[in-house]
Amino acid sequence: MGVFPLMWAIHVGCVVLSVSGFVARGGLMLAGSPLLATRFVRVAPHVVDTLLLASALWLAWAIGQYPFVNGWLTAKVLGLLAYIVLGSVALKRGRSKRVRAAAFVAALATVGYIVSVALTRDPRGVFELLG
Ligand code: HEM
């Protein structure tokens, strides 16, 4: 047992903070709000995402399953990379609001997939239901 429940709670807590923060920043982006450039709004996600990743690595070590060894953890890491790239297109790189909005929706779909992989511990995640 030990600190596993604590690390699990930090991981899942950071997932909730990361996704709700991303949704909030997406709202600011769509509204064209200057708040998006605020120091707190720019720095807080890095703190949350660093804790998210650190707790992820700790959990993986604790259960003895690893990305590029166990398929579902590989899927989570690749999904996380896709979420980061789509997220940065949505919040800054996208040239037009259409592109940014599309990347925003795709990033949210990606997180949904990652959560489904976490819950099923299967790289197919929600697509497992297709049979
Ligand atoms: C945005 C990215 C991520 C999301 C949304 C996410 C989501 C979750 C959720 C919801 C759980 C709880 C599942 C459960 O207890 O049934 C979980 C557990 C876990 N996650 Fe993540 N995660 C992410 C990134 C990662 C990454 C990159 C790794 C791999 C290095 C990872 C490794 C783990 C491990 C090892 C567990 C514990 C599984 C167990 O209890 O057997 N996570 N994750």
C-alpha cells in the first residue's frame, strides 16, 4: 500500500486540473481574451503537467509496467504527446480561429481517449467497445 493512494490521487487530481485548465484557456482563446497572456495562466499548466507526468512515472514504476513495454502505457504516452501538440496549436500556434477551434476539439477527444485507456488498461481504450 504505502504512498500509492497518494500518488494515484495526485495523478488523477492533476488530470482533472489539467483538463479543466485547458478547457478554461480554450474558452479564453475563443473569446479572444487578454487573460490568456497572464503570467499565472501561462505558468500554472506547466506546474500541473510536471506533477502529472512525475506521478505517472512513479505509478508506472510502482506497478512494474512501463511505456514501450506495456501497450496501454505506450498509448498513454503517445496520447499525451498528441494532447500537448494539439493543445499548443489550439492555444497559440493555430493561424486562424477555425484551426485553433478544431485543434481544441481534437485535443479534448484525445484526453477522452487517454482516460478510457487508463480505465480499461488497454491501448484500444474506448474503441475496445467496437469488438
Ligand atoms: C493526459 C494524460 C493522462 C491522463 C488523462 C491519465 C489518466 C489516468 C487516470 C484517470 C487514472 C486512474 C485509472 C484507474 O485507477 O482506474 C490513471 C492511472 C494511471 N496512469 Fe495515467 N493518465 C495520463 C498520463 C499518464 C502517463 C503518460 C502514464 C505513463 C507513464 C500514466 C500512467 C498511469 C499509471 C501507471 C496509472 C495507475 C494504474 C493502476 O492503478 O494500475 N498516466 N491515469
